[in-house]
Amino acid sequence: MAGRIPQSFIDDLVAATDIVEVIGHYVPLKRAGKEYKACCPFHDEKTPSFTVVPDKQFYHCFGCGAHGTAVGFLMEYANLEFVEAVEELARRTGREVPREISGDSGPRDDLGPVFDALDRANAYYRRQLRRHPQASRAVEYLKGRGLSGKTAAEFQLGFAPPGWDGILRELGAHEPARATLVRAGLLVAGDSGRPYDRFRDRITFPIHDTKGRVTGFGARIIDRGEPKYLNSPETPVFRKGRELYGLWRARRAGRSPKRLLVVEGYMDVVALAQSGIDYAVATLGTAATEAHVQHLFRAVADIVFCFDGDEAGRRAAWRAAENTLPTLKAGRQAWFLFLPEGEDPDSLVRAEGREAFENRIGGAIPLSRFLFDHLTIGVDLSTPEGRARLVESSRPLFDRVPPGPYRRQLSMRLAELSGDASTIAPDRAPTRRLVHPTRHQTSETPVRRAIRMLLHEPSLAAHAGAVAAVRGSDIAGADLLADLVETLHARPDLTTGVLLERFREHQWSRWLEVLAHSEPQISDPEGLREEFVGCLRLVRERVGRHQAQRRLDELKKRHPSELSDEERRELTDLAARRSRNRKSAPRPDD
């Protein structure tokens, strides 16, 4: 694998892709005017609400809120990673995926040697488990945990021998090889300049990516000592906050599990698999992140989180719940299973067997119940104060849930508990009618209106002028607006779909997608242009007022004797300007 895929290639690829053909390969689409419709593939429905807009190159479901580009569809529906989705679109269009040259020196960032080093290290550790004189300690430990040799071989368990230079001597004969081993996280660059083995006297658990390649290792100490588990560090191919141990095995060879059980430890995954529960995965000693959950939902529609029943387990479960909320589109479900205190999946499945443990899984509580059970701890719902506290603590969580049926169901339950019907959310994000900012007031800010119009009609960027001055202000979304305008100044040919794909990793990408499917109500091109230019004017005016206020505050903090004549005149002028602004009517962006 070489370096990053150039952004320009992704832009051109998305622009050249027939999104109707791509989605139509999986979903039966029917033409409806300029658009195509179908029953949504992401949730059950009888009346089609799934729409594909070919000229803008994105899809949207008005029922569950699913939306995205051709790349996003392949990621969500076909369970592909981003790079795999790009490669699939390239294959469809007969293109070869290029890679950027990394660094100033010019060589490609070729990760092939890193993957090769990890694969060879895995083979080395496996050999040591069979042959090393001290491997009997590791073998006895695994037998004591109830694991068979067949299971150990299936999970490719290994043994990192004691000593500081096992991998170093085996794979690091030359300096370039040692540098690659350091890069792969197998060696630690010592202060003395001589590297040494990262994993020593430990049982190794190889971690695979979705293609089955080893990307890193988890390693458990055999005797007493700390840390009990040691993971590979962050490397070019290993990201602890995204990796899931056991996911590749659960999905390999075309297997499609109906659900995935998320546990906390490597040994839990291995023990459950040996007992016949072969759909367990584990985070790598960290709380389940949003990236983890997105990864899981690309594989299955149902996730069951399994935690210890103690206080630490409850805290970890709450973090997992918070990170699951932004991913809950219709059709997806998350459940929580709490084990008896002092038990873990490994010990419990060995004690009670597969059937009893799966009965526990079947009795897991849904996320919604766990959510409200947690939010109502210590809250007296018989009092107005308690009900108000519940509403206030719930709002920031519910705001993270994508608009759609699930969010509405949560808000309806909140209304039942609080007695406040105003908490009920609509099924989808509301569409506001856009009006001319110079004539009317609106609850939608000029920045938001400008971005919505720009996504609807990217050619408007030609009328924006320079926008660098709005950067760095405290106006929400102003930097994003400037990014969009400057992107379109450089590439005026970009369509809505290409823009959304380009901003996929942006912190407000989900917000952009929501705005993209809610079109402005102004259909007249000239009126749309005037509206857009008017919004930008209001943004610049507000930036100017804020800059003037900051300068005024700065001058007022200084003693009058410290000001020059010019600064005193500036202070007087700024104070008079602020007074005029206060006397004028409220502006729609204030």
C-alpha cells in the first residue's frame, strides 16, 4: 500500500461516478422526474422515501435520515472501508487509484514493508509458542484458561520470549529492517540508540484489519506484573481507537453475523469463540469510541455491549452509550448486557455454557432503557424540579441522535416521563423557508443560510468575493463557510456530492449532509444570488462589529495616560459606533 489517495482524484472520481448506477446495483430504483426513488435499504418501509438525486450526486431518505454520496453508500450498505469504497468506484470507472508522494524528499509512503514485518513477527511469535524452551509457561497458562491447542492456532496466539532482542535478532539484521520494525511498533528505540523488543515474556494476540492483515498486537503478561496487557503503539497501520479485536474473524470467508457482542478483553473473545459464540469482538483496553461503533454498524445492524456489573463497568457502558447515539440511524439497534460482579465473559461461559450465556445476551436491555435508567438516577420525577432536571440533562444527548424515527421515539419517552410535550422532536430535520435577510428576520443565521445555498448551488461561490476576513471569528460556522467558498474558488466545477465527499472528515460533515438535502425555497437564480450575497454581507458586518468590540475592550483596559492621541481618537470613535449599533433595530444575525 502506498501513500494517501490524492483529494483531486477522489473529487474527479465522485464527479465521474453515476450514483444511480451504483445504488441501482443494490436497490431497485424508479425514476420520479429528475430524481429516483425506492424503499429505503436502511430501514423497513412500505412507501418509498429513499431518493437519489443524480445531478447533485447524493442520496437521502426522508424516513430514517440516511444520506450521503456514492462512496458513503458503499461504506454503509456494502460494509466497505473508505479506501475500499474508493477502489470499488475506481474499478467501475476503469481507473487506477493513484497515491500521493509523501514528504519533501519524494519517496512514496509505502506501507508494504510494515505489513510484511508484522506478518513475519506474527509467524515468529507462533513458532516460539511451539518451540521456545520457556514456552511451557505460556502453554500451561492457556490450558489453565480452558483453551485448546486448536483454538490457540485458530486465533494465531503466540509467545514473545523473555529477553530484549528476540525480534531484533530474528528480523532486524540490518539498519533499514530495524527502522521498519520500530515503525511497525515491534521495537522500541532506546535512549542508548540501540532498539529493543517491545513485547517480552508475554502471550501475543495478533490484531487484523478488515482485509485480514496483521496491523498490531495485544500481549498479556504470563505471571504477575504490570501492565497486564500491552498493545502496539499508534503506527501508520494501527489506530487503537478504531481497531476491534476479532472483527476480521467474525466476518471472514463471507460470514455475516446477525449481531456482534462487544466485550472488553482478548481472552473473552477467544473463550467465547471456543464455546461456540463466534461473534464477539473486543476494544483494545479502551472505551468504545464513535469510530468503533461506526465500524461495527457497517458490519451488522445489532450490537450488544457486554460489561461487568460493577461501578467501573457501568461507567464504561455509559461512555459506550454516548458514543453510540450519533450513529443510530433507523434499523440499527444497540443493547447492554451486565454480568454479575466478579464475572467476565471468559469465566462465565466456561462455568455455565453456551446456551445459558446466549440466554443472557437475549435478555440484554435496549439502549433507550439504559439511557433513561441512567438519566433518572437520583431524580425525583414526582416534582417539577426533578422533571425539569431530566429534560435539561437529556437535551444535549438527544441532540447527538440523527433526526429520524429513533430520535422521535426517545423524545416521546422523555415527554412521558417529564410531562413536557415540547420535548417531542419531529421525524426529520425541519425545513425552513429562506427569506431575504434585508427585509425579514429568521431564526436561521446568515452563515447557515449561505452554506445551505452554496451546497444547493455551488456556482454561487463566484459571487462571494474574498472571505479570508471572516476566519478566526467567534461566529459559528464562519470558518466552514470560508472553507467551502475557497474550495469552490479553486475548483468551481465541484458538485454537491463532491463537496460532501471532500468534507467527509470535517467535524461538521453530518450537519453539511443535513443542509444539502434541505433545499432553499428560492428557485429564481437571480433571487438566490441576491440572497447569498446578502447573507455574506451580514456575516462580514457581524465580524466587523465583533472585531471593533474586541479592539474597544482592549483599549479600555489600558490607562488613559498610556494611550497615544491616535488611540484616544480610535477609542472615542469605537465607543460612538457601539452606541449607534445599540440604538439601531436588532439584526437577524444577532
